[in-house]
Amino acid sequence: MLKSWGEVLLKREHLEVLKVPLAEAVEMVMRGEINANSSAHLILKVARMIEMTRSL
């Protein structure tokens, strides 16, 4: 079994780690390419936090 950040992945699960710019990750969420709820939520939350910080 693979382990990632304390989580155990089952043999039927697939984990692919990509390093992409945040703007591209947001677009991937919006296109449905990233559909794991926790990952999508975090990507959109960070993008929003950065956007709010820049507007101060």
C-alpha cells in the first residue's frame, strides 16, 4: 500500500501528483480535471485568499 501524508491508499486507488501553477490548477478544477473535493476546495480557497490579499 502507498502512504501519502498519513493516508493509506487502497490498491484500487490512483494518486497522481502534479506540480502546476495555481492559476492552471484553478482552471483544472473548473474543467473537472481535479474533482477530489478536498483538493479542489483547497485550490479554490488559496486562490481566493491570494486574490483578497492583493486587493488590500
